[in-house]
Amino acid sequence: MFARHAPEDWAQIMLRVVHIHGKFYGFDESGEETSIDLARVLEVFLEGYSGFLSSEWERHAYTDAVSGFEMVEKHQQLCRTILDRFHVTAQRSASQGPRQFTRLKPVIAVP
């Protein structure tokens, strides 16, 4: 995102988006991302978007104390947990080096 726009500002272009770079910076003790309200962002992005989400840990430039691979896995798990709340499957694709990609697919519940 550019600057600190509300995620809802992006809703009008979601039908044109083909790939999301899920940048993140870190996690608190409960496993939540500390800089970005992922639940709010993903909820907006699910309106019309069914592409890929790549996780990009941005703190790698500032520390070697934590494995980037572990951080990306945590981010992907957090995204999958959030998407479960919206009844969306997140299919994990093969690891691509330090990045992993998740395919977001809405699930239609049949009564």
C-alpha cells in the first residue's frame, strides 16, 4: 500500500489486482502482526480478488537474529487463520526460496 490508506480505499481496484505482496514486519507474543491490521486488509481484498499472496518480511534488513523462513511461515499461518474466519481456503503452493505463495479461493458454502 502507498502511505497509510484505509484498506477500504483499495476495494474499487480489487478486480484488477493479480498479485498481492503481503509485506509484514513482526509479531507480538500472541502471534499477531504488529504493524498491519491483516484481518481488515484481507477482508477488503477478498471482495473480487482470488489471486496469490506472497509474504515479504521487511525486517530482514535490520536483523539476522531471526530466520526469514520462520517469519514467512508465521505470516502465512496467520493469513490462513484469518482467512478461515471468512470461510476462504488458502492453498499453499511450493516454497519459492524465502517466499511462499498462498492462493486465495473463496469457498461457497452449500446448505
